[in-house]
Amino acid sequence: MQQSSADVLIIGGGIIGCAVAFELAEAGVRVCVLEGRRTGGGASQASAGVLAPYVEGHDSPVLRALGRRSLDAYAAFVARAVERSGWPVELARCGTLEVAVTEADAVRLHRARKMIAAEGVPGKWLEDRALIDAEPALHPGVLGALRIPSHACVNVPAFTAALEAAAVAGGAAVITGVAATSIAPDGAGLVVETSAGSHRASQVVLAAGAWSAALAPAGADPVPVRPVRGQLLYLATPPGTVRHVVWSSDVYLVPWADGTVLVGATSEEVGFDERATAGGVAQLLHAATALVPALADATFVEARRGLRPGSPDDLPYIGRSEVLPGLIYACGHYRNGALLAPLTAALVRQLVEGDAGDEALAAVTPARAERL
Ligand code: GLY
């Protein structure tokens, strides 16, 4: 048995695990991250990093509220990680343009604009000259678009690396290439079996993305997290070809300062199959070039894929186990792991410090899984 010197063992070194490790290390907690691959090597390496609660959360007031709170905290959280690590992270407040290709899209987006205005979020309907000026490369058949300037995007692989480095600078240990295989009670604490021995800790944070359900201890709270494959393309274009995050019902485009445009993403219920497929790539290329024809001339750089950790109500599970109080869940973030990372880190820190009073915890409690 390896005696971990950490008080809190975090299973999973994706953006959630690394954000939690950074936040806890900053709070003076001795933490250790266990990651079966490399840090950021799961869904995080494929994330487009879109921070857009008013696009992803059209139908869910709870997701919008959680996303807005996390988005409001984003710039300060990134700045802290950059300062601690010395690593650069691109965070662009580029806004989103959610486009209407059909009259039905336009009706839905006008309704969405009114809804978010009622929540105090500015959004503007653009069409004709105003739309061409905002996003000149859009297909001329696009009817109009809802622009939400407060939306942003973050380079997730760079941010995850910065969070890891910042956590390590704060005293965290990170073990990679060692996969956790089970969690069980052990006296007053927990024991985590791995592919290379056992670790004990008084508290364990389960942040293993799509693999979290398989690791939840037998007889503990069910956390029905399932894999949902997303494939995503990297295209190289002259900088400025695409200016906003452009979102349609078929595809989204995320522009970076160097001209890279990420094209996302498929959403496929194919279990733990992590392949990029010819069909997935073809679907994304077709949709992207239909929306912005100039992308047909882009350089194809690569296809990435990751398994989103889906939950039945699309909300994460963040909270203490009712069966094993030393176990804290931080999983099931589905399409919003990047967006919800700062909020998740703050909530887990509160839980570790013994404060369960944050009203957001009621919305994301793992106990709701039994009710769904
Ligand atoms: N958040 C975008 C996606 O999961 O594809």
C-alpha cells in the first residue's frame, strides 16, 4: 500500500481535475492528482473551449445560471493560473453569433434574445449589412444572427496545462500514466486501487469524466455518467477569416488569433469508442463549408475526438457522496466542462473546507440521480 501524503486525492487530470487541484492547492490543501493518461489527455484535448451559457443553455435556466456564474469568474481564474504558472493562456472575449438559416431558426433566436434580455444579458439581432460587417465570410443565404458579446472562448489544452503547473507550484503532486481502478472505504478514509498500487486519502474527488460511473464505489450513489463522443477539426486559415464563435444547428466554428478555426462537433452515443471516423469528418467539413464557403480553401490540420461525460439532465454531479462522506463527485459536465471549471473548483473547495451552503450545490447534487 502506498501511503499518499495528500489529504485529497483527485482522480482525473482533465480540466476539471486540474482546476480543482489548483484551487485546493491555493487553499493550502495537500492534493495529489492521479491520471491514467497524460493530464488533459481525455476530453479536454478535444474541447473547443466555447464559453457560451446563453447558447448551450437555451432550454435550461439552471444551466444558464451555473454557466453565467462560472463565466463571470473566468477571467480572474485564468489570470490566477497564468500568474502562478507563468504559462500563457488564450482567453478571447470574441462573442458568439448564433445564425438563422431557416425562418424557424430566426423565430427561435428572436425568442432567445428576449429571454436573455429578461435575464439582463445584452444580445443583438444582426441581418443584412450589419451581419456582413460583423462576419463577412458567412454564406450570403444566412438570414440573420443573434450576437451575444459577453460569450468567450478559451484554449483548453493550454489552460489545463497552466492549471496543472499552477497546482504543482502550489505544492500539488501529479501522477500520470497510473489509472485508478476502484475506490473503497478504508477506516476513516478511502483507498484507491490503481494500475500501480494503492493510495489512501481522507478525501477523494472523482473527476474522471466519462469514466466516472465505472469508478464510483459499489453500493454508493449512482452517478449515471455516459460517454458521448465529440469529433472536432482543426483548420488553418488566414487570421480574421472567422471573427466570432459562429454557431448553427449543424456546426460551430471557433476562431483563434493565429487563424486556426476549430470546427465542432459531432455528438455520438457510441460507448467508449474514441475513434475519429470518415463519416464524422465528412459531416463537419460539409457543414462548415456550407456556413463559411471560404473554409473550403483552409488547410486541414487534424481531427480530434473526445468522450464528453454526459448525464441524464445535462448537468454535472458536484457534491459529497451520501454513502461515503469522504468521496466528492465532480463529474458529468457533458458539453460544459470548460465553462464550468472555475465554478466546479470553487464548489469543491467549499465542500473540502466543510461548507455546503452554496445554493448552486442543490442544483448539482449527486443525490438527484436517484430522482431522475
Ligand atoms: N460545448 C460544445 C461541445 O461539447 O461540443
